[in-house]
Amino acid sequence: MRPRRPVAVKLPSQAEADAKIRAMRQGIEDNTNYRQKALRIHGHICARCAREFDESNLHLLTVHHRDGNHNNNPPDGSNWENLCDHCHDDVHSRGELGGYLSGTGKR
């Protein structure tokens, strides 16, 4: 059996590689900076209980994804709502409590 010839691989140019890296970094930044964007768009107030926040307690204000998909971060903020930690816990526990009371959830 004859040995196989190596396949020629076309490597991207440095400019193409740099462009891909910039695009990937931009995608990561767009997805991780949604908290700052949500705070800027919706303000420092809880959408459920209307509690207002300042710099000293802003860490208690969270961003809730309405559809549950943390990768769905539209630039207009339509999938986000700012919730205090109590309201955010309440939103996520409602399904668990409903399942428990109806007998369909875990016990």
C-alpha cells in the first residue's frame, strides 16, 4: 500500500484570524454585559415591587430573563426585567411550588 500524500491546508491570513477573534470577543462581551445594559435601559428599580436601588445596594438588583434563555439578549432589553433578589427568587420558586402542590413536582 502506498503512503498517503499530506493534504494541503489553507491557513487563514493574519487579518482574517484577527477579524474572527474580534467577532468572537464581541459576541462574548455582548452576552456578558447584559447586566450593565439592563440597568442602563430599565433603571435601578425592581420591576415587581418598585424598590429603588443606589450604588450601595445595587448588587441586590438582578436581571431576569423573561423567556428563561440566558443567551437571548436583544439590544433593546425586551427579554430582561430588573428584579430585586427577593422578587427574583419568588419568580423562580413559583413553578416549583405549583408542581409541589399539584403533586407533579419533586418532593
